[in-house]
Amino acid sequence: MSATTIYSRASSLPRPGQTIRILCLATAVLLTATVVRADDVYLSLGQAVGRLPADASTGAEFLMVVNPDATARVTIPTTNGYGDWQTSGPPGHGNGDWYIKGDAPLPAEAGAPNESIAGIAKMFNRNYQLCGHVAALVPRTMTVLNPPEPIDASDAGVSLDDALKIFLDSLTADQWHALLTRGLSVDDLTSKQHDLFLSRVVRPIDIVPAATPTPAGTGVDREHYFTSVQHLEIQDVQNVTILHASFDIPRSTVQTASLHSGSTDAGMPAPDFRLSQSDGYQEYGIDPLADVAILSRNAMKDSQLRTGDISAPVQLAAKQTVGDLVTALAAATKLELYCDPRYANREIVTVGHLDKSAEAGEVLDALRFSLCGTWRKVGPAYVLTNDLAGIDTRRHAINAVVRKWTDGIAGDVAKADGDLVARSAKAGSPSGVLHLTIDVPSIGHLALKDISAARRVEGAAASNDMALTIPEVLEANTADDAKRAVDEAATRTVYLNVFRRGETYWPSKALPPTQSADAAVLPAAIAEAQVKDVKLYAVVDLLRWGQQADTETSLPWSGSVDEDVTVDGHPAGDGDHWVSPADPRVREILAGLVRELGSTSGLAGIVLRDVAGPGYYGGAKQPVELGYSESMRLAYLRNQHEDPVDVDDPAVTQVSLGPRTVALDVAGFTSSISPQQDMKAWRAFRRKCQQTCITDLIAAVHQVASSAEVYVDGPGPSSKDDIAEH
């Protein structure tokens, strides 16, 4: 690492009006966080020196440069009393940084100065950016995560084994017969099959003569093997004329017809060449992951905070962290502002006219530009973070595109495997191994890799769904339906659903029924239960309701509750809707409903079910994971200063396609804790919020009926149990 040098004539922080010369401490290429009066500034990295003369006009009152990480520190040493230069650096580092004191000349190692701020910025791979009266030396580049376009089969690498299976699965019975006997001519393929062969199977390959033994270790044999390797380009392989294949089949004289021991009875030719061990082209195609994480030119990102309307003055301290500055900005603007923990400990040092105030809106802009970040709105709050969507949201989007493609390939291969198993069994091959050769002009017979079907063991898929602990729940839409349900009950205990899809089936005042007939359901069921001496429990679908897209009737709560969504903002899907347990309006509605039920005479008790949306419980990553409603995000932001859409989910911090893996990291936005810890904390908070919601509802029932029976069907506390992890 090159030494970073600070040259300054100031023996301490300057007084108002004092002229200074100071260098912002750098590590590697990036500068530390520093705000200075732009009068006379020296910057140095190694032997390159940049000097901004005192009479140069920058158009700014302050110059801001943000610390590249949370470990670098700015040190402004005091004078040693002799007015000469001395060596110093960040505490504990001792990296030989130069500091110039008093009138001491620049060290000889410093080299020639560059007397332009553009030269200074370029020296540190920075751009000079003016935000009103606050200037910033911002990074020239930033990391951008881009979900790829939908992947086409011909655009992405598929293993040669899978490509061959998918191609073979397209063959007709007659084509299979030709393949296993006289050979299948490429001319006998349909245009669609030929395109499939060219897009999936054809690729550059390395080959060796079939007679060349495979080396077991080092030595002459290994050297001879690799010197005999030949390379074929696409144009060589795409000129294939005939394809041959044979299954391993027991014979009376030999156990298996081997591709490498000569022709079989099926007419399989002996190979002249085979694929080499050094073949590096098993995965071939345009790389769809090439642009998912790229360095882009740094530009001011869109912000959901309208900084142009913010003119409140803010005082800049001599030394503060980014988190400290955000706190000061919140106090000055009266806005609810938070700083993501990844940025919070980045240090800022301020020198210059500290008696003057800066305009908060300009500081907000300079700060986000210096961090390659932005201000995102979460309810009434704003968080200084990397982008508007959320890093976890972008990672999920990238992985979703790749997963959709790989799932499609996996489905094609599974289908091909089934066909291959059936054909090998019909051919009498116990191993199911298929040998393949292709005839290539000027090369001869080329043996490809043997392929075999993956025999899958079918079994019941594991489920993370919570098993129901209550018998059948009855639903009724009218009073007559309710009476009939009680009359026809097989047991002396009946469970009747009285709140489903956000609609009540009793004369509720907290949430009036949408249809007049609905109000008569529960009273009719209670009356019939008393006549028949049946215990009647009211069942409440607690959180499984939300704005139904197919609902024509406007419900009383429409537009006023916070629907629970995934990290990409989508509901559970397939018409399944949930509301957020963190939403005060949802809690208010539910509390009113259970109080009414608790005070309803004739009920044996209340059962709360659908108490947690998909993903709240279960150790493994769920297919659908809710919990990212605005109200839940805001609650977590206020508690942890982190928006859940930025939480590092270990399942998506990288993306893989075949042998290619890309880390989905953003420079300057990395957490000090592991993704596992980050996600664990977020999930624990989410569960605690859900359990607190249930506990409060149970307490609401007992406020009106202290002895009422309340049961929870699902993960969460019951009337007799404490909150527990499930």
C-alpha cells in the first residue's frame, strides 16, 4: 500500500478565518471522511502531490470526503514544538504517513505538486462534486446490482450431460431406433431438433486420441497425454454428420458392450478420439451473470427525501461519524432520519469555519453522493442506505431470474431422465449407461461423455406447515346454514368460523358485516347449540385476510390496513392474503373483534388460527416469506436502524449458474456481522412482534371476560402458555 501523506501548516484545528493546508487521510485508493475549508489544500498519495492554492475558487464553503470504511481514522497531530515535519498515521497502524508542521518544506519524496482540484480528485480516483455550498470528492465508481434479463436457453451454459439428455428427449421412436442401430444422420433431424442440437450441445471441446491412456499421476505418461490434446472450435463440432449410441447390455461372452473396446452388435463404431480430461468447456454459452454486479460511473441516485426543500442550518462538528451527522441532521430538520449500520461508523473530520452553519439539504445530498447511497422512505421515516429498492430485494430478484431458468432446465432434465430410464430398461440395460459418438469430418468418430439417467427416489415432500390441532372448522353464510351445521355435527363440540377473509359473521360494531345476513350466523349457531347442548367455539382467521383483488364489495377496512408482503413487495400469492401483525390498525380491529366475542354469551371459547403468515416460522428458507410490510419494516428500522429489505439473507448473497458463482456484494456497503447473524436478528424481531400481537389479543379478551377460554391454533402463545419459540 502506498503511503498517504498529510501536509499542513496548522498546528491544531483552525480558528475562524485561519488559512490551512491539510491532506485528507487515505487508505489504498479511497480517502477518509473529511470536511475542510477549501482554502489551501495539499493532498498526497505516495510520491504524487496535489495542491489547491489559497486563491483558487471552488465555489464551496466546505469540502467533504467520506471515509472508505469504518476502520480508517483521521489523525490531525499537534505541533511537536519544532516546526518540522514528522511521521504519523492512524492509531495502531504506523503506516509512515507524513505530516508537515509550521513552515517546514515539503519532503523531497513528495514530488511535484498539481495545482488543480481536478488533478487532486483524479489522484485519489475521485470526482469533484458541488452540492450547493458543500462540495464533495466522491468516488468515481459505484457497485450496481442488476437483475438479468430472462435467460434464454441458447444464452446460458448447460452441462454437456444435461444438454445431451434434453436433446435425446426430443427424438422420436424411429430416430431412437436409427441412433441405436445404423446411426442417426443430422439430416434426419427436424429444424427444431437441429436448432436444439446447435444451441445446447455444440460447444468448443478438447479431445485426445482414443488410444492414449489416461495418466494415473505425474510423469512421462501425463506429459504425453496433455501434449496430445487437440482443441476443436464451434465450427468444427457443428459440422457433425452422424450420431451413434448404444446402451450397456449384458452379453453371453462379455458382461458389457464397451464403447472403448470396439464395435457393438448395434453397429457402434470404435472411437478415434474422446473428450480430454482437460476439457474446460462443459459449461458453454453467453454468461447471463456477466452484468449482475458491475462497477458503474458514480451518479447521484434518486432520493425519496426532497432535499431541495430543506434549508435548516446544521452545525458541523470537528470530528464525527456519519451516524453522528445523521443524528445532527435529524435534530436540525425535525425529520425522522436513520443511518444504516453499514455507514454509521464511517468517520468524518471537519476543519474550517466551524462557526458557520451548513444548509442541511446540501449536506444530505453531499453525504449520500459521497457514500454512493440515497435516502429511502419507510413510512414517515427516511434511512440513509445504498439504494431505493434494497440490497436484499435486488439479490432476491437476481436469484429469482436464475432460479426460474435452472428450475426449467431441471424440469427438462428430469423428464429426459424418465425417458432414458424407460428406454434403458426396454433395451435390457441394468446400468442405464448410454455411450455416444459423433462423426466429425476430418476428425473421425468422437466419443462423448457417457450419460446415465438419475434415478430419483420418490417420496412425500417435507412440509413446514403447522398441523391443525382442532377438528373440522365449519363455515356458514346464513342463519339456516349455521343451525344445520350445529344439528349435523358429529360431536358434541362445534368449531364455527366467524371471521374469515376480513368479514364478520355476527352483529359486530368493531367491524360491521358487509351483508345483513352475515350478522345472523353466530347468534343462530349459539341458539341452536344451547338447544342441542353442544359446546360452540368461535374460530377467528386472525391474520389471513387482506385486500382481495377479486372482491367487488368494498370492505370497511379496505385501504386502511397494511398487507403483509415478501421482500419484493408481493403478497403470498394464489389469492392468499395476510395482514401485518405490526400494523396498529390491524391490531385495533382485531382487539375490538375478540373483545366482542369474549363478551358474547353462549360461546365455550375462542380459537385464534392463521396466526402467522408464511415464512415467520420454519428453519429452512421458505418458498414464500412474508414479514416485509411497511409497518414491520418501520418497527425494525426504529429498533435496529436497518431496513429489513437491506438485511443480508445468506441464501441470496451470491448467485450461481453452473460452475459460475458471483458474489452480490456492494463496495462500501458491507456489514460488520455475518449474514446469518443479520437474518437471525431480523427473524427473531419479526416473530416477537407476531407473538406480542397474539398476547395482546388474549389480554384484550380477558379484559372483558377473565375466565374466557382462548386457544391459539398455530405458533404463538395461548391463554395458558408463555411466548415461546417454535
